[in-house]
Amino acid sequence: MSSPIPRPSYVRRNAIAHVVSRISATVALTFIGITSVMPAFARHLTASAPLVGLVGTIYYAGLLLPQALVARAIAGWPRKKPFASATLVGRLALFVVAAALFAGTAATAPAQMLALFFVCLAVYALSAGAGMVGWYDIIGRAIPTRTRIRLDGLAQAVGATAGVGAGALIGWILSRPELAFPTNYALLFALAGLFLVPGSLALLALREPDPTAPPRAKAGNRDTLRRGTLGRVISDRRFRRVLACRLLIASMDLATPFYVIHAADVLGLPEAAIGSFTIAYTTAAVGASLLYGAIGGRKGPHAVIRVAGAAAIVSPLFALAAHLAGGGWVVVAYPVVFFALGMVTSAYIVGFGNYLLALAPDGLHGAYIGLGNTFLGIQALAPMVGGWLLASTSYTVLFSLSALGVALGFVLALRLPPAQPRMDPAR
């Protein structure tokens, strides 16, 4: 049975809320980039590569692992907006980190500051992951797939364009002697929190379409739905295939936290180069978002995944080339590594997220996103494994293994079929 069509005012309102939320998050997270700023910040507090890798592990584990539990918990509840609002809680954690840095905790007690940072990062990621399930359940019902892809592409392009300016500001902040550590990073975390405010207001303005389920499902019926939902999702062969593709492409995260460390420690690039890395990352996100919006709107999200899979191979291979060269134009062009990362990250929602939403039978959008992201939580181990590999072997081994895993993911991406909802006999 198809979902009832929301009133036009709901569609417009939710489309605006979705775009504003995406732009807000894109700009905010630029200031504390998981691939650049956060690893560099953690390196100020510890010399341990595994602990630097723990930044990515905490973030991805908190964001992805709980989502299947959340999807199961909210299955059968007609209204999902209260669950989507969970993301508001974790956003306050960024201000806690900023306040601690302004107070000088990083200089007087770096170990305690690192622990506080890890806790706040976990709170932020957990709340964002929990809220994402409810948010995409609503958006999946409210906005048609190809329209949603175009909106995602537009939002990412606008957000990334603003992120180019944010990258220049990051470089300026990190290069100013009067803004020495930890004041420089305190400003970055505070700016991230402030730029999340418009997205928070957009979430509050979100209007949920009329539910497809009765307003008050009985507890027994909800329990039956919860028990059957996850099995129905796992039985979808295309769900399993796109999941395997995404996990292999996530092999890039073996090396991702260490590119900025490699640039500073091995290639001798200054910390202010993080600004140029961020500009490269966000510039790529602008172009890729427009490209993916056009490709996805015409051919579907599977085509987006193929392009992103090809781009994902570039980062570890270029870093490997720069490492082996040790100097020359390859080192100067090191921002190419982050340009490729920006292209891949821009495909996570436009490509993979919309592919899962397009696969889902009516009423299972949240379950497909939640269960898919929970399985993808395996990628949270990649930065820690990468840190262990780096400590045990070398950058050559790390970059080579990352490139090999991504290449296998690209091959699988070429075999992905177009995404269409399956006929679900259980409904």
C-alpha cells in the first residue's frame, strides 16, 4: 500500500527544512572535519597513532552502530519526529569541548582533555545516529526519491561552497600566532556549534506527514512488527550487495585519519596546510554534489555510487605516490588526497543513503537506513586498525591495503542494479 500523499505545504516545508539542515551540518562539520581538524587536534594531545585513530572509531561507531536498535525500537510508532529530535542533545557537546579548551584544560591536563573530547564526540555521534533514523523515515515518506536526490545535491553544493570559505578561515585561525593552541581549536569547535543552530531550528520546523499506521498501535502489534522488520530487510539481496560495496569502499578509512599526520610528520607541510586541505575537500564536495545530483536525478543512486567508488581509489594511491616520491610536485599537490575524499563523502547520502531508501518497501525506510548504518558500523574499526597498521608497519603498507580494499568495492559497485522497492509479501 502506498503512503498517503502529503499536502503540498508539507512537501515544501519539509524540502526547505531538509536543505537547511543539510547545509547547516555540512558547514558546521567543516570546522571540525573528521578527516583533518579532529585528527590534528588529537595529535596535540597524544603521540599515539592508535589513539588518533580512535577519533574516527568513536565517531563512526557512535553514528552508525545504534541505528538498528533505534529502528527496531521505533518500528510501529506512527510519529518519528520525537526520535529525530534526539540529535539536538549531542550538539551541545561541541560547546563543552570549546569551553574546556578556552579554559586551558588542554595545556594543563592534556590526558583529561583528550578523555573529555572522546566522551563529547561519542555523545555527539550517538545522538546524531539515533536522530538520523527518525529523520530519514520522515524524509523518505515525504519527498520522492529523485527529488530528494536533487535536493541533497543542492544542499551539499551550497554547504560545501560555504565550506570553502570555512576552510580559508580554518587556515587563518591555525596560522595566527596570537591564536595559539588551544585557543585556535576552541574557536573551531565553537564555530561548529554555532553553525548547527540553523539546522536545529529546521528540525523543529519539520512537519511529519500523516502516518501510514493507525495513530496508536497496540503494544503487541508493535512487538510483532519489530521482530519481523529486521529479517525482512536482511532478506533483500540488493540490500546485502550494496552493504558489501559500502564496507569495501570504507577501507579508505584505514588511512583517512593519518593523511594530515603524514603531511606534517613525513612531508613537512605546516599545520596551516589544513586550511588548504579543507578547501580542497569542500571544493570537491561542491562539484561532486552538483554532479551527483544530476547523475542521480537522471540515472538513479547506483550511478552515483559507481562514480564515488572510482574517486575513493585516488586518495590512498596519491598519498602513496607522495610518500614514495618524498618531494616535488606530488607533495605540493597533496590536497588532491582531500579532494578525492570530498568526492566520496558527498556520495554517502546522495548515493548510498538514497539507494537504501529507494530499495525500501513503504513503511520500512527507517529500518533500511538504521540496519544498513548499523552494519556499516564495522567501518568504525577501520581507523583503529589503520593506527595499529601504521604503528606496526609503515605508511606504504597502510596506503596500499587501503587502496586494495577500495578497488574491490569499486568492482562491486559496477555490479549494483538500479534501486527499486521490492514487492514485499509481508506487507
